[in-house]
Amino acid sequence: MNKALGIYELHIGKRKTAVARVTIRPGAGRIFINNQPLEHFGNEIARMKILTPLYFDEKFWKSHDFDVKVGGGGIMAIADAVAFALARAIAEHNEKTIEEIKSYNRILLAGDPRQAEPKKPNRRSARRFKQKSYR
């Protein structure tokens, strides 16, 4: 992206199978997720989770718009992925907030490595075996 035009580079956050790409540009603090305002996204808990990293640097938040493109995952995985991407963007913009974010929740900057276990062949799920009866 071109910083001369006021568009910052892309920041990526991942959680399970959800991938969020955040583009930041100067504006009035609006957040759009897949071209929909944040107010129309998910439930209140998911919205609070998305807004969490923005409170570490409110001056930056109120002076920029955030365009988020998200694919995959459920609502909470999407919310986590967006929060990770926003936290990384804020940490890159303001070096002082890195320690604040780490002390609050290290995973916002480091990411969450947990993944679903893959399904095994000839089984219904990752661990469940077919039941047997020997009577």
C-alpha cells in the first residue's frame, strides 16, 4: 500500500481457520468488517473483543478508519483474528503500546497456535472410534 496516499500497509491476524486482513487509512475511527459497519457484526461479546486492542491507543483509533476483510471460521474466531490484526497494527504504529498489550494479553501480538485436530480415516471425528459390543 502507498503511505504517501495515506493508506498504511496490510496487517494480518489468524485464529483457527479465520483470516483477517486490516487496511488502515486516515479517517474518523470507523470500523468496517466485509464492508459492513461494526455495529452490524455478531453479538456484543464479539464486538467488545474486536475493540479491545483499540483502547490501548485511542488517539490513533479516533483518527483512522479500519477496513477489515475476513474469511473462514466462526464468529468468535473472526473476532479474535480481527483483534490480533488490530493489535499488530497499533503496536507497529506506536512502539510504547507493545508492552501494555503484552502485559494485558500476550496472545494479541503473538497469535494463538491452537488448531483443531484433523479427522482420522475410518472414524467419525478426530478421536472417536466406532463402538463395539462383544456380548
